[in-house]
Amino acid sequence: MNKPLAILILVFIAALLLDVMFGSVLIPLEALWDIFIGEPVPHPAWERIVLNYRLPRAVTGVLAGSGLGLSGLYMQTFFRNPLAGPYVLGISAGASLGVALVVFGESLWLLFGIQFMSGFSMAIGAIVGSFLVFAVVLFFSTKVRDNTSLLIIGLMFSSATSAIVSILQFFSNPEDVQSYLIWTFGDLGSVTVSELQILFPLIALGWIGSVFLIKPLNIFLLGNQYAKNAGLNMTLAKYGVISITALLSGTITAYCGPIAFIGLATPHIARMILDTSDHRLLIPFVGFLGAIILMLCDVISRMPGLSHSLPLNAITSILGGPLVIWLIVKRGNISNSF
């Protein structure tokens, strides 16, 4: 294990502990240890807070942060574009449209005797929406030869679905608009323990698939012509990258909302720290780094003294944007990574 990765794992453990300790109620580290080993704590409510709320929230942060970081890395390498992120294929837009149809179409669903306004139904809507867009993008990927065309198709789908969502918002009542707006803020605390039993294996499947992407991604950096000369099955590699990215970003968006910044910036930060484009090093590093950044943003969003959690997307963007700008200015450019 190299030194940067070892340091990152220690920081990851510290961020995980902070995410469980901090909130509207500060739980000391000693009490946290007692809860984990089954010893009594001064305030019995602390145990319920940690086991029922804080720990599932922190685990969700680990899954979402690592998954978004990895999917952003795959898209940037696949398209060889530093501005690519996990949502460029329109997967997030499809999830947003699915949630919008659930929220804004409540009166329509009630006509059929279906009550569709629980958090789980919103997740189902997001999964269905993201899967449909993924299927369409996968279909078009067989019709276009270059990755740039596929990138443009994904952006067009995002624009089209966003336009449909805007129309639905225009004809909806303020309460439904507010419900949808809250979902777009991004949230780790809405994922329950039972939902984690679905979220965890799906993200784990994406992690396992990442192992098989290491060689194709490294070859992609050398250009399509080199990839063909190296004997890489371009079609199979393309399907693999798109499928795993869709699985990670679509699942995370469905359960946590569209979380900004993490997928776009984490790969750049990892490349600048490691000074390499080798995905054998980047994939584990980006996974840990994405989890750390998202957990720290979650800690800041619900610092002690705040009666309500701040929008997670606002924290990720406010803190992350200046960090990336500073790293780019310090290094000079990021084009050498591609």
C-alpha cells in the first residue's frame, strides 16, 4: 500500500467518526465507543441516535461519495474530457424526471387508487427514470462511432428531461414543487436501514465491476486507435463503462438525490495528489476520497447549533469549488492528465 493511500484511509476513518459524532446533538467519542461495544451510555437516547440515524447516514455517505467519485472518474477517462461527470449521460436527469412524475402526478395516480408520495416511491420513480434513459443511451451508443457524439446525446437528453420537469412544475401546486425542490437539495439522512440493504449491494456491484475496468480505462487514455491496436474490444469496454456508471450514479441519485460536485471534482483532486493517471491507483484513491469529501460536507451541513440541516448540494459546491480552483491554479493546468 502506497503512502498517500494509507494516509487517506486514516483520514477516512476520522471523517467517518466525525460524521457519526456531530449533529444537533454532539456525542463524545468515548460514548460512541461504548455504544459500539454494547456498554451503557449516560444518555440512552444517544444509542438510538447513533444506531438508527447517524450510522446509516454515514454509511450512505460512504456509498454515495465513493460511487459518485468513481463514476465521475470513468466518464472523464471515457470521454477524455475534464468537464465530464457522472451525470453527463442524462442518468440523473432521467431520475429527476421519474421523481417529478411521482411528485407532480400525485392526483393522476390517485385516480387509479395509487398513493405515490412516500420516500420509497420516489426512489422507485428515480430508478425507473434513470433506467429508461440508460436504455436509450445504450441504444444510441450502438449507432454512433465516436464518444463525443454520445456525450452530446446525453446532454440533449438532460436538456429535454429538464424541460419536461419545468413544465410539470409550472402546472403543479406549491406543496408538490417544494417536495421536489427538497429532493433536489440532496440528502443522506433520508435513507433508512432497510433501503441500505438495497443500496449497499448495488453500489458493491459497481465496485466489483470497477476491477474489470482498470485495463480498458488505462488504454482509453492512449486514444481509440491505440486501443484497437492493443486488441481491446471497444464495444464491450464501452458497454461496461456506461453500465457501471449508470448503475452507480442512477442508484445514488435515486436514494440520495442529485448530489453535485463530488463526481466532477474528486477525480481531479485525486490526480493532482497522486500525479498519475494510472487507474490501478486512482480507483481506490478516488473511492476513499469521494467518501471523505461527502462525509465532511455532511458534517458541516448539520453542525451543532443548527436546528435544521443545510442543503447538502449547497455545501458541496461552496466548499468544493474554491478547492478545485486553488488546486488548478497551483498546478497550472489539468490537461496533462488526459
